Amino acid sequence: MKAVVKIAVLIAILSSVSACSSWVYRIDIPQGNFLEQKDVDKLRVAMTKEQVIFVLGNPVAANPFDNDTWHYFYALKGGRGNNFEKRLVVEFKDDRLVDISGDFDKSADFDTPLDI
């Protein structure tokens, strides 16, 4: 009989401890380049690489085999499981911006160079 009481008490303790796991604070872990649509809207065709770096910052990953394609990536691993990811690919030709793609919308003014 005492073994049954011990098992019941053990089960009660384990179930109450497992309920406390939701009280533990888990931090958010951001990685990469945080970009907003308003930053991407500043990009224009024929911008130099230096101008793109001024607007967006340095890309998160450099490709040693293709210096004309830059990848911007942002990931947020939320402590409560709410994960978030955004990507932007910036393409150059002859050191001038020619196209962007990814999770951001291209602005209506993208095809208008800054010089005009």
C-alpha cells in the first residue's frame, strides 16, 4: 500500500513540475540583417554597390564565387516558438544594381535611376 502512495505522490510532483516549464523565460534570438520595406524602397536600378551598402548595410553572407549576387537574410527564433524569416537577394551587373528579389516588394520607383 505504501508503494502505491509513493507512486501517487511521485506522479503528482512530476506533473506539477512539468506545468512550471511555461514560466521559464526564453529569449528571442535574432540573426542576420534586419530590413524593413521602407529600406528596400530606397533601392534604385543602377545604384553602385557602395550606395546599396549605405542603404541596407553589408550582406549577411558573401559568396566568394559570385560577387554580383548578395544575400540579405534575417531570422528571429522566438523564445515562445514564434519564428520569423525574411530574405532579399540583390543582383549586380558591372557593379551596378540590376534586380532584387525575395520576400520584399519592389518599389514602383525601382526602375527609375537616381540620376534622373
